[in-house]
Amino acid sequence: MEYFNSVENLQWLIWLGVGVFFLIAELVVPAFIVVFLGLGALIAGLTAFFGATVPTQLVVFGASSVVLILLFRKVMAKTFSGERAEDEERDIIGAVAEVVEPIRPPQSGRIKFQGSFWSARSNEPVEPGSMVRIVARDENDVNAFVVKKEQ
């Protein structure tokens, strides 16, 4: 317990607390900036753990926070705002899938697409083993596709 009697030995715990506080604060204020301050504080805490001076810790905190913001803020903002989902949607439409359970309108069937099973509906009956082309997402079910039998 003597280790924790010195302020120098507690600095890394203080940085850890600050880092966790910022990470939790990001949940309340989702601006994708506070999370990088939290990560910067954790990095500064790592330097404190290895015995860096307070000015060095502050420089590491500031520099690592700025570098993380510049490198990752746009990527994370796009990822969590849903812009990538639109890109995925464009990749899905027009793709080919295999029917695993018969599609008999107006009932849905099941298709296998990219290793996952999805509900699918079509205007024409499609038997298992047939290949279909995905033409749209089902408006009534986000986990289902509208498909067309491949000729």
C-alpha cells in the first residue's frame, strides 16, 4: 500500500479516471470529439504509469487527442451516422442470392446472401436452389428483400 501514498504514483489513476469520464461523457454528448479526449487521457495515463513528468503527460494528452481527432473523427462520424449503410444498400441491390426456402407469392421465402439467411418475396414463385437477383429492400420489413428470378 506504500505505492499509493505518493502523488506521482497516483497520476496514472487520475488520468485513467479522466479518460473514463470523457468516454462516458461521449454517450451523453455524441459529437465524436469527447471520445478522443478520453483516449488521449488514457494514453497520457500510460505515460504517467511509466514515470513521465506532468508537463510531458500534458503534451502527450494534447498531442494524442488532436492527432486522434484529425485521423478518426470523420471516419467515425460517417460510420455511426449511417452514411455507410447507404453504401451497403447500393452494393446489395443487383446482387445474386440463392433461394433456400420456396417463395410462393404472397408468402415470403428465404434466401442465402453473403452467408446469411434473409426473408424474401417475389411476384413469381421461385423454388429452392434457384438463383435470384435482389431488386430492393422490402418496404414493410427491413430484414427482407424483394427479388426477381434469374433467367
